[in-house]
Amino acid sequence: MGKELILTVVIKKERGTYSSWCPELDVASQGNTVEEARKNLKEAVELHVETMVQNGDLQALLDKLGLTPKDLQKETILPEFFSGPLEIPLAV
């Protein structure tokens, strides 16, 4: 199994569609559903990361994420700052 980079996704409903954004890399996308917006963002982020690595900008990518080359030795890589879902039960 390959390494996994965990990044944030922010999804917001806007005029009947959904916009999605990865704040760590400032990459955005959209979709007609939450799932589609998330899928499209994942593809955009993967392409962004792949392009940076292919262009020799790995250090710039690491700097953007607050990571070091040593962090690349880990199986799961979390940026210096990470936010994720906080699920709160709601009894109504």
C-alpha cells in the first residue's frame, strides 16, 4: 500500500451546487452533490500534488504543508495543521 496524505476538505452549498476546497493547498472544485464535489476535489488535489512532484517542486509542497522530508517516511502523513469532521449527536 502507498503512503497516504490526509488533507482537509471544505464543502459548501452554493446556488444549488456544492463547492469544495482544500485549504492546505488552496485547490477548489465543485459538483452537483456533496459526494461529487468531494470526488472532484480529490481528483484536483491529486493532480496538483502529482504535478508539483513531477515539476521538481516537492520541497515547495512540503513547505506549504508544514512538513519535512522525514515526514515522507511515515505511512500516513498529516500536515502541521489539520481539521476534520467533529460529529456531535443531536437529539431533537
